[in-house]
Amino acid sequence: MAEAIPEKYRDLFSKRAFAALGTLMPDGRPQVTPVWVDLEGDRVIFNSAKGRQKDRNVRRDPRVALAIVDPDNPYRYLEIRGRVTEITEEGADAHIDKMAKKYLGVDKYPYRQPGEKRVLYKVVPEHTTMMG
């Protein structure tokens, strides 16, 4: 069942707050990666390149967890557990440029590799835990 992102913690998505994204490896072990995050309504969005480990993990098992720590107060955080309900390349290039502006202060994502296909992942939160 979907759970709304609490209003009191929505500001984390406008800050340069990194999220630790947890996905599941084929053998069930967790894999954690720092990601840039965005919010679209109540869906959490992250962006990656097709073929990376997190991409392969999420396509196989859509269950994820994210922990977003407030860069202004490390004792304030939001943890989200949910499922990736949409994976799309549509709008992913523009989105990574938007995230580069937010996180790096540049207009274009500078780490794009030749032939790289950017992908958007949209997460529906099923449980949230917060502190601070």
C-alpha cells in the first residue's frame, strides 16, 4: 500500500541531500549505492545508467529502500521502503541534467559516458520512518 512522503520531510528533496539506495543482489544480499533523488508527487525518483548493478537489481526485484540524510542536520533523516513501479528512459537525459544543476551547480551532467543510456526509476513508498 502506498504511503505519502510526510510534508515535514519533503524539503529534503529540494536540498543537496544524497540518498543511500538499497537494492537486492541475485543471491539476496543487499547492495547500497549513493544516489541523487527527486520527488514527483509522492513518488521518489532516482536516475542511473542502463546496465549498472542497481539497474539490473531493480529490474529483477523492484523492492528498494532509501535513506535520505539532511545535509544540514545529520540526525534528521527519512527512510523509505517501497517498490520501483516504473522504469523509463523517457525524460531521463533531461532529468540527470536537472539533478546535475541541483547537486553540482552545472547545467549539464558532466559524467555521461559515450553510448550511455540514462534511466529513471520511480518508487512508490510503502513505508516511511523518520527522525529529527
